[in-house]
Amino acid sequence: MSELVTLPEFGVIKLTGEQSHEFLQGQVTCDVFQLREKAWIAGAHCNAKGKAWSAFLAFEQNQDLFLVMVKDSLKVTLAELNKYAVFAKTDITDDSANWYVYGVTGLTDSFTDNITESDVIFDLTTSHQLLVSKQNQEDKATDSKEAHTTWWQLEVASGRAHLYNNIIGEYVPQMMNLQALDYISFKKGCYMGQEMVARMRYLGKNKRALYIAEIDTEVELTPGQDIYREMNERRRKSGKVITSQAGNGKTVFQVVLPNDTEQSEHLFIDEESDICAQIMPLPYTLEQD
């Protein structure tokens, strides 16, 4: 049995025009032309220093391109893309008003009869999905806090980063493990920030990684909040929260830490609190081919 939950924190950018694919190919980490063969892909949009402004899911319909991301990221990516769009035959707009974004937990079978050709299902894990639809399905969806919490805890635990205001422009994609989820093509041509992204891979310059951690009580953590490790009997700032979701008696969060951090280490939310977090196993491998 599946459950549908509204996700108003997501928005959609639309690119339309005969040069949209070529333009976007030169701006983002993924190979946009893979959408000719795939229903959807994932990518990141970076600044010239390779720091990510957004992490998104992309799909194509009627030769138009659509990027799905949290609205904090959308504001930045929309503005930055439009700075360069004047040099290409493409029109880039915030298309969020024309789409409804839902989270799905459980199997999708129970509502597939209501899916139309314009709907897109992103199979994120076997336990949860993202549905982007032009249909208002609020009669089938729940707005319960518990359902919203459950979806986001599954998403956080999947290790898929979403960038909010305090973390935008902070990290190169590999520092958030985006290469492990196919957000980066190392075979495509040039794009904004590619030099730094490539240096991280081929010169071994990356010394940070995203970790998933859990606290056995509900604590409100914010993106960009400092997380501490115990070193030489003192707590020291070691990383920042990416995404967090508290509820159901626990808190699940993502944090970027030095990539030599051991899973056995405990994490702390400040210098004095007794509240500590346990690092959880990643659901994917970080080994490069």
C-alpha cells in the first residue's frame, strides 16, 4: 500500500527553445542528452569554482526540459541560468505553478491507474518515490505531518542531498557524494565548474564526504548548522548539516565531514550537549570506477 504526501517545498524550472539542450549541457554536471534514452536523470548546477548551487532531478517532455529541486535552490539556479540564457535560443522560467509535487512511500501500484502521460515518477529507492504531476491529486494525498516526516526521513537516509539557503555554494558535488548517485558525467564536454569537479576526481583533491547520522530523539537541526566530533578529548567543529528531518521519535540528518571519519565515531550538535548522533551505513558505495 502506498501513501501520497504533498511536498510544497519543491519547485520546477522549465527550459523551452531550440537550443535548450545545448545550453543546459554547458551549465550542469549531468549529460542532458541522456534524456533521449532515459525517463529522468539527476544533476547539479555549480558556480565557476565548482561549488553546487543546486542538486536536481531532470526530465523532458515535448522537447522542453524540466528541473525539479527544492525552492531555495530554484531561486539561485533560475537567476544564474538566466544570466547566460541571453546567448542562446532558450527561455528559462519558474514553472512551479503548473506542477504538483508529491512524495510516495511504499509501492506505487495502488495509484498507477491515475497516472497520465505527463506525470513523472522518480524511483528514488524501493521504499519511496517522487511524483511530479500536472494533476491536483490532493483528494488522494495526505497533508499529515507524520506522512511528510516519514517521506523526508527516507529521503535523507537515501543519501541524496538537497541544497537549502545556508548550504548553497558551500560544497563541490563530490563532497556530498553526488557522484555515487550518477549526478556527474565525467565523459561530457565542458560545463560551469567542471575544472574543479574533475580535479576532485582525477587528482584526489576531495577530502570530504556526506555521512548519514541518526539521533534517538527529536532535535531540530538546520542546514548549515555545525556538527562536532570529539578529538583529543575536546569537541571540534567538523562539518555542516545538509538536510535533516526530525519526527517519529528520532532525527535523521546528512552532514559533510572529513572523509576519513569512522562510522564508529559519535557526532555532537554543539560543544556541551549530551545529545549525540550515530553514523549510519551509506546505501551506496563511494568507490570510483
